[in-house]
Amino acid sequence: MRCQFCRKRIGLIRRLKDREYCSNDHRARGRVLQSARFVRDVVDLYGDEPWLGAASRQKPSISPGVGLLLVAACVFLLMFLPSGSRPSPPPNYLPPTGAFSDRLMRALPGKPSISLREDFRLGLRNWMSTIEGVSVDGWSSVSGWMKPGAMRLWKPTLQMADYQFEFEGQIEKKAMSWAFRATDQANYYGTKLSIVRNGGGQRAEIVRHVQLDGQERSRLRLPIPIDVREGVPYVVKMRVKGHRFHTVVNGQLVDSWTDRTLRAGGVGFYSDTGERSALRWVSISDRDGFLQRFLTLSFLIGPVDLTGPILTLD
């Protein structure tokens, strides 16, 4: 066993203490020599600034596990931690659900479509009335149902002309009324799903009219081939296109008619004196959809003026 500084053999007793150098002096001088040799080798490799050169050439190494952990941490921060600079979302009109058909239609080229949905979680801030205050115009919300009073119009729909209009509602007393192609409370098409009683019997009717400059015109009552009862929810769908209007109740076509008086306007709801109804949600879209199937429906009653006595149904 030889000394790493002088290359002489290390004595037996010295080996018990140090197996690399034959004396403490040679150990100290050997460390200095090794340091000088290391610096010289680095200069030969990287130039006059060995530490900067070595640092610039060092390649960081991160294990796959550490990388995945960093990615997961970044995702967590972006998704779950609050941001002080993020503005609060503005009030909206409850855009449609993210169904596949909606995503597909939005992806197709062409004119941007309008699709809105309202479930009254924002109250009546999106509904216009000439009478301010819920306590005055008679609107109220009870257990997720909105109960209409005086006419209110859905503000984001007022500039629309052709659309598909759908809502879920129920009659609480006598009738449920709605408006379409409404520009204000004095100009609209009014439609009413009504329960008419005579003695012990009753029947369901569609009642419609044109409201023009505050005056009612062309009122018409039509029987409909479905059983309508108070306190039972119904889904009503309307197609408003050009001068043609179609009404469907629970999948059954109950009315189809034409009129050229009003060319554009939105939708609204109201309750006449002595009537009461409730709404759960309302939606509107300017895309064709469910109403394209109208021609396959089996029942359609043409306009009939019912001026005679009311029939009773068992």
C-alpha cells in the first residue's frame, strides 16, 4: 500500500490510522495538489470561467414522478384556489345546457344562434314590466315556481322574430296565459291554456287573440284533444316563424294558425283577473328543433269559433 503523494510504501503502524498517505504532512500537501489538478482540468474543458461554464453546461434532471406532481399541483391551483383578480361573473340569462346537440350546432358554420334559458333563480331582473315592484304587479315566487301577475316580458327576447319557445307551467286556477311577438305590453299575440267548466264537466281550450295598441282583436276559442287539470305541470312548445304559429302541449299539436299583424317581438307571461298559474322554467332558441316533427303529429284542429253552449265531458 503506497502513499498517494510520494508513492512510498506506507508503514504497518501508519496503515492502522491512514491507508492513503504515509504522514500528516503528505496528506495536507496531497489535498492541495488534488484541488489544483481539478481546477486545471476544468479550465481545459470549459475555458477561463470554469464555474460559470460548468453551471451553464449542467443539465437539470427531474424524475417523471416529480414532473407529474408539479403538473397536478398547477392544475389544482388553477381550478380550486380563488383568484383575487378574477371579476365576478355578470348576471346572465342561464345559457342552454351543454347537451351534445347544442355543442354541435354551435360548432357548425353559419349565423350565430341564440339560445336562452330561464329558471327564475335570478328573480325577475330579466323581466320587464311597466308596473314596478313584485308586490304591485302580482308576481311572486313560491318553492321554485314563479307565479305571474300583470304582463312581464323577457327582455333578451324582445328583438327576436322567429324562434322556438318552450316552458313548463301549470294552471292553478282557470287558465295559464303567455304572449309572443311582443314589443311591449300593448302589442303582442296572446295565448291561453284554459279549463272551462259547466256543471260537473269540464274541457280544455286554447284561447288566442291579437293585442294591438292596447286593444284586443280577433279573439278565438279552440277545443284541444288533451286532458288539462289544475295543479298538473305541462310542457308547452311554440314555433313562431314568419306568419305561421304552432302550439304543442305535452307533445300533442293543439293549434296552428297564421297572422301577419306583428312581425317581431319577444315572449312574456301574465294572468288575467280571476286566473292563476305558475312557471318552473322557460327557454327560447332561434334554431329549428323539436317543431320540425309537427307534420308527423296525428291530431290538428282547425280554427273554429265556439259561440254555442259549452259541452260537458265525462
